[in-house]
Amino acid sequence: MELFDVDVFEVMVVAVWAMLPAYVPNNIAVLTGGGAPIDGGRTWNGRRLLGNGKTWRGTIAGIAAGAVLAWGLNAVRQGVTDALNVSLPAFPIAVVLAMPAGAMLGDMAASFLKRRTGRARGASFPGVDQLDFVVMALLFTSLSAPEWTLDTFTLPVLTVVVLVTPLLHLITNVIAYVLGLKNEPW
């Protein structure tokens, strides 16, 4: 499938592959969370900074899971590249750490914005809920490995990330809701 001299299949595979270390941390945080909240119960103008949903345990587990996944993807990259006939990027050490950390920080930033705008924990915040972690993961990654980021996240790949991520976000949240892991399906 060629569209404007772009292999759509390859662009989609590279987009998902490159974002996996950012896609996984928040899901792992939901599964492993609990314990002490990062904000320690502190408030600002009468509202929690982040809320009970952002915990040290979930954050550390999410970052670790994203980093381990990136290392694992590096280990299988050549086999997947050969099987799919798609050139997949390897994750440099800076990206292994920056991408999942950025994803988790993006989720925390969204919680901070939710609290500042009067939204309760779990309340929908369209656009922000779906892309907060992507924006911060890409920012951290671009700061830690600018050349890799520019080489990997071409305009077509970035377009797929922005278009596909909200759909993936919705699907994973609905699954978590059905499994009883989340109180709301968004």
C-alpha cells in the first residue's frame, strides 16, 4: 500500500513499535498502583496536587515496565524486522529510560491539570487524557536523543501516533473497566 510514496504498513508498524515503551507504563501503573500518593496529600488552592491515583509504586513500576519492554524490543528487533520486512528502530539507552519516564510524567501533568480545572479523579478530559503521555514521552525522548527522535518520528509516523493513540487508549481503558481495574471506561 503506497500512499504519497509512503508505505502505510511500515509507517503504522514503526509508529506502534516506537511508542510501545510509552504505551505500556500507564497500564502497568493501574495494575501495580496503590500505596503512597506522590503528592503526599498536599493541596494547592484547596485541591489536591495530583490525587490518590498517582502513586510512587505505580509510577516506578510503570517506568520500569516501559524500560524492560524497550530492552526486550531491542532483543527481538532483528527477528521482527526480518519477519515483517520493516526497518524497526533500536532503542538507545537514553530512550529506554526517557520514553517511559516521560509517559508517566505526562500522565501526572494531566492529573495536575485536571485538579486545577476542578475535575475529579477519573473525570474525562478529552484530548488531554489520550495524548498527555505521548506529548511528554516525545518531549523527554527528543531532549535525551534528538537525532534518534527525528529519525524515528517522521511526519507520517507522528501522524499515525496522534491518530491511533486515542483509539488504543479507549480500547485499553474499556478493557480495564470491564475487568474491574478502572472505575470509568475512558
